[in-house]
Amino acid sequence: MRAVTRTEELRLQIADEITSGRLAPGTALEEVEIAKRYGVSRTPVREAIRDLAASGLVEARPHRSALVARPSMERLRGMFEVMAELECMCAVQAAVHMTAAERAGLERLHAELAIAIHAGEETQCGLLDERFHAAVNAGCHNDYLAELAVGTRIKLRPFLKDKYRGLERLAQSYAEHDRVLTAIQRGDRAEAGEAMRAHVFTTPVLDGAAVAPAASEPFPVSLATA
């Protein structure tokens, strides 16, 4: 097995800081500061930033420090549209292909989310939301589709954090998850896909933007504890 190079390791470390939100969109990536922080020369830093720019996480600027990507609203809308369709397809397939054990695991995550919401644990809610989506994506049993969905979600992760702030938003997210879960448990492919698409588009960063899922029935907003 080929050893991971220092550049690759550094690229993964910086990417994690970006996708986790520790490096916010628009933050300048100063090569000297990063080199000092990680105890490396500027060469692997420069190479890592170049690779991150190719992946879309970083915006390269000639003769100036690169920036953590801050996409335009138009591009952001486009990225969410793609994620909505990818995760919609995952949910459609999950409704058919998820095993009994996987469905039970999805129910447990949903119950844990209810507990975290009632406790006001916003960070935990964010983690459980990620695990819920990861479980649905994996449940499609199509590795390539799941890979595309996960990769897109990772790029959008810095713009998803507001979904986990405030009881009202958390309750809404829980209700949307409930709709997805119920459809998957029933094996209702069409409803699972529509519910997931609507859920992805219910994102604060897109408030006021001209992006909307197909018309659907209103979903419940009350919380149910297991």
C-alpha cells in the first residue's frame, strides 16, 4: 500500500478544518502561518492548497493568499440542487434496499435526535443529523451514488450549521427526518425521495433564494420522543 505523502496528509487536515467550519468561508490561507502551525515547509502547504483549489474547497488568487471558498449564491443554489437530487436518489433506493438492521439503526438515530433536541444540545443534533444522512446514503447500497452524495454534502457542510441552531429549526429538521424515515420504513420510494429533497432545500443559507423543491404536503412539526 502506498504511503500517504505529507502533502496529502496536510490537504486532508486543512480540508477537515474547512468542512468542520473551523476555517470559515472567506478566510485567508496564509502559507507561512499554516506551515508554522503544522511544522512543515511552505512547499507542501502550497501543494495542498493547490489540490484543495482543484476540489473546489479553496479559491486560488494570483500573487495573493488563497481563500476558503465562499461561493456565490447562484453557485450555492446549484450545489444544493445537486445535493438534493443525489440524496433524493439515495432515499429512493434506501426505501427498497435497506436491510432490517439498517432500518432499525436509522430509527435509533431518529430517537437520539429527539432526545438531543429536548436537551438543547445543538452540537449533538448536528452530529446526529450527519449520521442520519450518512445512514440513508449508505442504505441505497450503491457505492458510487453514495460517494457522490457524501462528497457533495462535505463541500456544503460549512453552510449547513445554521440548521442546528434554535429549537424551532431543530424541531422542523426532526419533523422532516420523521417524514423520510416513515417513507423508508414503508418502502415508499416516491415519498422517501420527495421528503428527502424537500428536507435538503429547507436550509437557512438559502432563505430568500429562488430555490424550492416540488410542491408537497405540509409536514408535521411536533416532536415525538421514543
